Amino acid sequence: MKRSFEISIGGIVMLVEIIFQPNAYAACSSTSPPSNTPVTCTGANTPSVIAVSGSTGVTINLDPTTAASFVHATNAVGFSVDHASAITNSGNFSLTGSGGTGTARGAVLLGVTDNNQLTNTASGVINTTGAFNDGMAANGSGNTLTNNGRITTAGPNAYGMTAAWGQTNVGQLNNTIVNTGSVSTSGSNARAVSILGGNGQINNSGTLSTTGSGSPAAYMQGNNDSLINTGSISASGSASDAVFSNTVGSSFAARIENRAGGSIISQNGSAIRTLNGNTTIVNAGLLQSGIGTAITMGNGNNALILQTGSVINGTADGGAGSNTVTLQGTGTATNAFINFQTLLMQGTQWDWTGTGTFATARVQSGTLNLTGTLGSTTSALVDPGATLQANSQNLPLNVTDNGLVRFAQSATGTYAGLIGGTGVVEKSGAGTLTLAPTAAAGNTYSGGTLIDGGTLAAGADNALGASAGGVTFDGGTLQLAQSFDLASTRAITLNAGGGTIDTQSFSSTLAQPVTGAGGLTKLGSGSLVMNGVSTYSGATNVTAGTLALGDAATDAALTGGGNTTVASGATLGGYGSITGAVSNSGTIAVANAVPVFAGASNGSLTINGSLVNAGLVQIGGNGVGNQLVVNGNYTGQSGVVALNTVVETDDSASDRLVLSGGTGSGTTSLKVTNVGGNGAQTVANGIEIVSATQGASTTPDAFTLAAPVKAGAYSYYLAKGGVTGGTTGNWYLRNTVAPLPSATAPDGDTGVPVAAEGTPPLPDPPPAGSGPVPLYRPEVPVYAVMPAVARQLGVLQVDTFHERAGEQSLLTETGTVPAAWGRVWGGHSDFREDGTASPGFDGSVFGAQAGHDLYADSNASGHRNHYGLFAGFARATGDVEGFALGTPNLDAGHLSVNAYSLGGYWTHIGPGGWYTDAVLMGSSLTMTPVSRDNVGATTHGTAVTGSVEGGLPVPLTAGLTVEPQAQLIWQRLSVNDLNDGVSTVSFNNGNTFLGRIGVRLRGHFDAMGANWQPWLRVNVLRSFGSDDKATFAGTTVIGTTVGQTAGQIGAGVVAKISRSASLFATASWLTNLGGPHQRTILGDAGVRWAW
């Protein structure tokens, strides 16, 4: 019972409390507060609180327990204050129904006049539906509307927050709207925030969104209004911009800042749209349009400032005024910019990948990396310390560079614009950039050119700016597009990355020195002449074309000490000097041996270091007298040294390889070109072509001749050391084998030159006190024997009466053309001649003749005459030996002589058979001499041969007759001069004679229906007359003696086989009886036919 009672009492107490507190859920301390009245509302079904008109200092605090749903028809405004008052809402309120324009609008929170503070806290919720029902509103100046909670409107023309309630006081000023929460509207023309009047400010770090048509999420109208956004502003309805600003007056201004983290997005309009006055937009966040234009600016002079974090998805349109884009901080501009006249770069790093139509672009600081475009007529200005980076396709065509213009060129391109100013132009990237300024004066920038990547091509010096501007390399290439010289006032520097100069097929001269710590590479088939004293310390690589150090008028040098490498096909040379090791796989050309210096004076090239030669050292240029001086070791790696030499006697002029203080080793071929030398005996050291000075030495196999050296009548060999003391390390050309010295020199020199490897075997040195042994070239005996062989062919064609006609008894015809005859002959000839070269011929001789008696007559006393003509061909071909290369009877070569002859004869037969035979023959000669060295030249000549012969037969028995004979042959031979590529060779024209006396024993008998006349003959022959002379190069005469005596035996047979036909044959053998060796074996067969 007690427990039940207690419960009943408690319930009663509670009931009493409820009865006596009827407003516990909807209590406000005042619903119509006067000035300076604080009002606190708690509980649900909160009543409307409207401050007294004209009141000030009123505060209305709606705690989190408050809530109410107002209907516009009865409560168009939920809570309002008049002046300098405040409303703070932490509750949940709604407004329904519809209002009208102007003061017929509705609002949940309202500041009627000025300087009011309206706040929707983080827990505050405001919802409206119906037309013209706003969430928070103010209608005066100096008001602040702050939303930290949530505001939604769902009616047309219903604003979330507005500082111009009903737009009845458009002259209001200094209103501020702050949103850290969310404001969203869904009706048409329903703004999330709206501020009208001057000096207004919208600060949004929360979310502003609209979905209705024609509904900007943020709206500003008036002078000097501003919006600061770090949150989200979005509009998705049709024709709805995310932010809309209208300054109204054309001279008014507005500022919109989308700071880092902020986003302003419109799906069907612009992210930001401005009208009329001068608007500044600052973006460090996201601006985006779903229909293409993210920023649409109006008629004023507008500014768009892009800061770090800026992203614009869509076009930025500057409008109709004079408009500027400014870049600050870092970022990337990817969008299109239109109707902007000026671009200012004030940041540290910006990548410009978009497009623009700027009249002026100025880089005031940092780096602007331009991979997009600024406009086809843009003028760019780069301030000191700033960098404009672009490629040839997008750099503006008119640039004033007071800082750095960097071409980041990854592909091939040409820049035809003009660059001026006091700054630097840099080429980077792997591609090729051609600077081709259209103005005649070229580029005028004066800060110099830096090439640190790829290739920079130029067709004129002024393409590289003012002549005082240097060129600095750090890994890049300067390529010539034409032949031109860099201004001598340009400093050329090689940084650690080095540099390359590619001349292509053109030529250029550097008058100034090249300095720096890097190396230099020469590319291109053209030539680069360096006339300065260059001190760069890196390597020098001549990869292609020609690098010449100094011309004939300058004392150029590479003094840095870096290694120098010459690649195959490339050339290093000039008149200067190189300090450092040189490795040559191409060509080193001395002085005027460099093609670009052809015609210049002789000179020298000096290497102050070692030289490894695996290519060609071309010392010889124009004329004779060049020298390559190597102040270090010389090593040949199957290399070649080419020199010009006047190949004559001792100390003739010659180019030289001079080795100073080092060692000459390895293997090198010396290629000697004779320049005007006619050959002459060397009787002392010879012609010095390699000099060892300052204690230098050379190994015995260091040098060989690349090819035989010949001049005039002489062959020269390469000899290490001379005949005088102190010459052991030198190398000479000699054409004599020196006699042994009488004593060895005190310094140990033997005084005996040592022939280089590859030299043909030489005779042993003659004894001391003897004369030197000359080395005639192998062609000398070949040419010397030519006249003798030609004369022998003439003799063998004329031969004797019996070799041509058979026998006197066969000549019985009379009348016109009574008989014809023909014969062939051949054999082997082996003979020698006395003389300078003691030539000898060993080969075959053969020929054929055909003749015809034109007329024959006889008289009663028994005398007969036969007159006729004949034609013939003869050939001699065989080997030649003689004194050559210091060796007697050396196999010297081969000789062929062809003789084409035409002759006439008269034969008189007297009573008893005695005869007189006279012949006159002319021959055309073709002579083809070839030496063992495959040197020779075909020449021609003529010969006239006359012969008078007689014989008197004396019968011994009825069948046997002895016939003494005598014959004299005269010859005049003329051989044309020849030039075998070594020298000219001329021959004398002299008269020679051959006398013959002999006796013939003849028998006759008949057998087998024919008359036979066999015979035997013995002859003695003697030649005499002018000696032969072959003159080489007009100076050296090689004489050959004419004056041999020989004996000959022969046999023959004549057979008259019919009344018309007769046959005959002979054979003979000839040998010398005095003088040089002679052996000739001949055979002859003929036929005679009487018509």
C-alpha cells in the first residue's frame, strides 16, 4: 500500500507542474523586443520574434531546441531585427507558402536595416519552400550574414542568403556574407548567396549549390564587391553560372578569389561570369564549366590572376576591355584564353600548355614554360632574372629578352622571329632548333647563347644575337646552316658538359680562343678553322670533316692538354700546335696539306705530346717544306705518313716528320710523292725525311716505304741512318749503296745506312774507298734494250737474198708481175749489250712477209733484173734483264715490239749466177715495255732499213758450187719519247750498220720429180755505228754500246717442184765471237710461184 501511494503522489506532482508551466516547449522571453533587449527562445513551436521597428541592440538567440514551421501568409518573416542587432540560430526552422517581390518576400532570418549580425550556427537548419522565401536576408548596409549550418530553399526566386532582401535598397554598402556550412537552392532564379550594393563581401568555405535554371550559386552586384572561396560553389541548372558578378557601373570594380582548395563549377554555364566594370579574378583552385567557357568576363578592364593550384577546365574569356592574365606561384595553364591582351608571369614556375591571343606577354619572375601558344602577334618581354621557356613553334615572334629565353626543343623546328634585349638565349632538349631571323640585322640580344642540349643551327652570325654575346656549350651542338664566321668578339666557352660544332658541308673560322673545362667535338664534312690560342682543358674529338688549328697567318694553339682523337674519315691539321696526346685514325694534315689552305705557304704543325697514328699523317701539301713536329713519343699502328719530296740528290728539299726527344716505334708506311725531282745519285746521307732530334730515337722497324720511290733513272730505298755520325735515328731516301766506312765513328755510329724492311734485296756495300753502287730502277734496262730489239727485227725482215727468194736459179721469169713469193720465219733470240745498264733480251722473234715481182727483164748477154715490193709483220716478245737495283742481270721486266713493214727490192742476176740484191724497207714500230714493278708506257717509232748484198758462185764440181757473199745493212731508228709516270724517257736517233761476209756451199740434184739445191753457209757479222742513249728526265743518260761481232752457221734447201712452184727452207744459229753474249736460232720457210 505504501508503495502505491508513493507512486500516486509522484504522478500528481508531475501533473501539477505541467499544468502550471504551459509554455515549456515554446518559450521566448519576448516576441516584440524593443531596443537593447536580449531574447532567448527555447523549445519547439517557437513563435516568430519581430523586433520593434527602429530598435537597436536587440539580440535574439534561438537555442538548439527551438524549431518552428512558419507559413508565409501568417508569418512571412520568422525572426527579424531592425538596426545594429543580432540573431543567432541554432534551431531548425522552415518557411512555406509563397511570397512576392520586394518587401513581399519572405525570410526565416531578416535584418531590416543596417549593421545587423545574422548567424546560422553549425546546428542551425533553415528550409524554405515556395516562391520568394529566402533563408537569411538583410536589407541595409553593414550587415553580416553567417551560415555555419544548413540552408535550403526549394522555390523560384528563393535565395539562401541575400544582403539585398527584395532588392529594395540597391544603394546599400559593406554587407558581408559568410558561409562555412551548406547553402543549396533548387528553384529557378534561386541564388545560394546574393549581395547587392558596394563594398560587399562573400566568404565561402562551405558549400554553395544551385540546381534551378538561371540560378547562380553566388551573385554580386555593385562596386568593389568581392568573393573569397575556399569551399565549393556549384550550379547545375540550365543557364546557371556558378558565380555571377555585375558591377553595374563601367568604372566600378569587383574581386573574386577562388583560393586553394576551392572549386567553382557550373554544369550549364560559366564558372564565373562578370558584367560591366573592372573585375579581378584570382584562382588557386578549380574553375570548371560543363559547356566550354569557364570564365566569361564583361566590358571592363579585367584581370585574371592564377596562383598555385589553379585549374581551369574550359575557356577563359577576358571580355571586351583591356584584360590581363597574371601567373603567380606555380602551376599549369591548360585551357584557352581569349580576349586577353596582356599576360604577366609573376610566379616561380608555370607551364603554359593552353592557347592565347595576347598582344603582350611579360615574364617578370620565375620560369614560364610555354608549350602552348600565346598568339600569332604576341610580343614577349622577359625581365632580368626571369625565364621564358618555349620551342620554335610557340615562342612569340618578337621577344625582348632581358633575362633568359630557353628553347626546350625536343623535335626539329625553325624560329624565324626576332629576339632582342640584354638577356641570354638557351637551347636545351634533344631536338634541332634553327634560328633564322627574318630581319637583315638578325637577333640583337646581348647576353649570349647557351647550348646545353640538342642542336642549335644558325645560318649567320647575327642569328646568335649581338656580336658581344658569347656562345657557351654544356652538352649541346652548334650547327652551321651556311658558311659563316662567328664574330671575333664572341667569347666561346666549353663548360663541363662540353660542346659540338657541326659544320655540315660548310666552313667557318673562329678567330677567338675557346676556353673552359669541357671538351670540343667537331662534326660535319665541312671545315672549322680555329685561329685563337684555346685553353679549354677537355678532350678534342674530330669526328668528321676538318678541324684546322691556325692558318698561315696566325699562331694558333690548343694548350689545355686534353686528349685529341681523330676519327676515321676526319681531318685534324693546320699551322698551329696541340698540347696533349693525339690519337689518329683519320688524317692529320700539316699546313697547306689541309684542303682549305691549299695554295698557302708551307709550314709546320706541332704536337706537344705523344702521337699514335693508325691513320694518315698528310705532311705533303702544295710544294715541299712542311713539317710535323712531335715533341713526344710517336707510335705507328699500321699508319701512313705522306710527304712531298724533290727526289733527286742528297739534301734535296723534302717534307719531314720531326721526332723531338721521344721514341719512334710501331709500324708506319712512308708514302713519298715526287715533286719535280728528276732523280740524281745520292752520294752522302741521302734525302732526309724523318728527323730524330733532341735525343730522339727510332726502332729499326719503325718505318717502311708504302710504295717504290723512283725518279729519273733511279730507284730509291728507305734507309735508317746515314753515312755521317749522329744520324742513326734519322731516315733517308737513297739510290746508292754506300761503301763501307774506313772507321767507326766515336759515337758508335757505324756509318752504314740500314735499309728499311720491305726494301728489295740490296748488294753488299762495296769496300771502303770504292764508289757507291747506283740503284737504277728496273725500267732502265727495259727501255735501254728497246732500240736493239727493234733493229734486230729490221735485220730479220730484210735478212738475205736466199732467205727471201730461195735461189738465183728460180728467177727465170720475164715481163710484168711474173711471180709472187712469201715466207714465214721465227726463232729465239738471247742477247746482251754493253753499257750503263747492260741490258739483255731473251725471247721469241717471228714474222711473215709476202712479196711480188712487179717486172722482170733479161738481155741476150744473160743479165736479168727483177723489181718487186713486199709487206711484212714482225714481232719480238720476251724478258729483259740488266743492271738494276744495284744487281747485275736482274730480271727487270718484259718487252714486246711489233714492226709493220713495207719495202721494195731490185735483184740482178748475172751470167754464171752471180747476183746483186738491194732492199729498202720502212717500218712502223709499237713498243710495249713493262717492268717487274708493272711500270711502263707504250711508245712508237719508225725505222728505215737498207741492204746491199752480192754473191759469186764458183763451181767446184758438176754438182757442187761455192759462193762467197758480202752484205751491208744500214738502219736509222727513231723511237718516240715516253712518260711512264716516273719520268720522261727520250731516245737518240742514230745510224747503225751491220756488215756480213760469208761463204755458201751449194749442191744440186734431181730426185722424186723435183730439182733439189741444198746448201750450207758460214757468216761473220759485225755491227757498228751510233751507240744507243736513253735519257731519263732530261738529265741521266743511260748509254748502250753498238759494236758486237758474231758468227753464224746455217743450212737450207730449195726444191723446184713444178714449172711454177718452188719451195725453200733455212735454219741458222748465231753466237757472239766477241763482246757481250748473243744467241739466235732461226728458221725460215717460203714459197715462190711463177704465173
